[in-house]
Amino acid sequence: MHENRTVRKNSLRIKYPDGLKFQCQYGCTKCCAIPGVVYVGAWEAPAMAEFFGMDLKAFIERHLRPHYGDVYEINMPDDKPCKFLTETGCAIYEVRPMQCSTFPFWPDHVRNARSWENLRGLCPGIGRGRLWPWSDVDQIVEAISFGPFL
Ligand code: SF4
Ligand code: SF4
């Protein structure tokens, strides 16, 4: 991983030198229920199509729309929760996009202490449960640092 001095010295690392505490809370679906864009990398679409037992082209036509470059969005109204959210959680959990599996460790969220603390209002898992060492957080941030997340 390349060195990022801005991140290495940010206020979040100073406040939490050992890492960040986060554990998704059983039964919670708050982050999926908020209307917004869910990005899907073109490289993620084949597994999703296979999950549905669909041909890739048919899956893309039915469930995705182009965003930019090799990034799609899940095709749903902008003012509605994610179309794959059910009463019991994510219907495509096993193949959910990286945007979902890396939450809350997105570049913007770990940029400084205020950004991370602000997430508490949205996500009850912030500051609770598992301690994620910075080495793990850095790996996740690196993985999600593409296209719309840069
Ligand atoms: S808001 Fe947080 S605790 Fe709730 S589902 Fe999302 S990640 Fe899990
Ligand atoms: S794909 Fe699944 S995890 Fe991602 S926002 Fe939709 S319901 Fe939530």
C-alpha cells in the first residue's frame, strides 16, 4: 500500500491510536434504508449475476445503470432505500457490492475525527464491539478507493 501522509497524521489516528471500534448491530438496516446511490464495479457484476442465476448482460440491464467508466449504480429511484433491502436484511448479502461490505471504512469517513464521530448519528455500530487495527482499516480504505470513493 502506498503511504498517505494526510491520513497517517489525521486527528482520528491521534484520537484512536490503536484503531477504530466498529461492529454491525444485529437487526439494524439503517445504512441500507437511507436513500442514496449504491455503486457496483463492473468487476463485481458477474458474481451478482451468478447469484441471481442470470446472464450477465440481462442482470446489468435489469438491475444496474451506468455511472462512469467501469462503475455502475444499482438501478433504483434516488429517493428510495436500496432495492435489495428486505425485512430481514440484504437479499444479496453474499455478493453485496464493496461499497456495502467496506462500510463504514470509506475514505471520507476516516479522514478526520469529526467525520468518524458524525457517523455515530447514522450507525449504531460506530465505537462498539470489534477493534479494527489501523492496518486493517488501511487495507479496506485502499480497496474502496476507486471511482466515486476517491
Ligand atoms: S447502520 Fe451500522 S449497525 Fe446498522 S446495518 Fe449499517 S453498518 Fe450495521
Ligand atoms: S446491496 Fe445490500 S448491503 Fe448494499 S445497500 Fe443494498 S441492501 Fe444494503
